[in-house]
Amino acid sequence: MSGTIERRSTEQKHGQITNKVEYIGSRRQGRPVVQRVATDDELSPDRSLEVRNHGPTGFEWGYNGSGPAQLALAILLDYTDDENIR
């Protein structure tokens, strides 16, 4: 997502869309920012850091590491609202 905006959505397959959620990642002043499209809320790493501290500096993408792991956890937590994700 480096420097560009990509749309990613999550939906249940097999013909039924039950809960479509779309996230947009971009950079503001060099800082990674992820927004939930439907509510235009910015996704924060704070809640996911309470579950597991993968990347204390926040989100990142484009490589295998702690920042992308923290982003993945935050998206799963936001989508499922299940803090038992490990």
C-alpha cells in the first residue's frame, strides 16, 4: 500500500453477503493510516495492543514483520469483536 490507496473488503462467500466491511490504507505525513469505509473511522492499534503486542510502533504493511502482524490483529479484532483471538 506504500503511497497509494487500496480497497480491501471482507465478506462471506457462497452467495450470501452477511457483513461486508471495507478498509482503506494510506499514509498521512508518512504515517500508516487505516480507515473503515462504512463509518469513516480510523482504525487504532490501541485495542489490538491490549490483546497482543506485535508492533508497539503501530501498523505497517508491505513486509512480514511486527507492524503487519499488528494490523492483521487489529482488523480481525475490529471485524469479529472477539478479544479471544490470539
